[in-house]
Amino acid sequence: MSGLGDKLAGKAEELKGAAKEKTGDATDNASLQAEGAGDRASGNAKQAVGEVKDAVDDATDRR
């Protein structure tokens, strides 16, 4: 389960980014909206890394 930590960290960052985006929307703060979008993208990437790690672990276990 080496990818679990990456997936959890990625999800947390994604949620943080979504909150920043919503706050930026509510306050009409373009900078905060952009920062939130970046955090969400980074979080999604971390989750993808976790998925790849899990897939590699699964493939290795099948040998």
C-alpha cells in the first residue's frame, strides 16, 4: 500500500484547493481562485501517483 499516503495527501490538497476556490469565488478574489485551482491540480496529480504506485505493487505481487 505504498500509494495510500500519496492518495490521502492528494485528496487533502484537492479539498484545500476547492475550499480556496470557493472562497475566492465568494470574495471575487482571482488570486485565491487561481491558487485553489493550482492546489486542486497538484492534489489530483498526487492521487494519480498513488494509483500508479498501487498498480506497480499489484503487478509485482502477481509475479
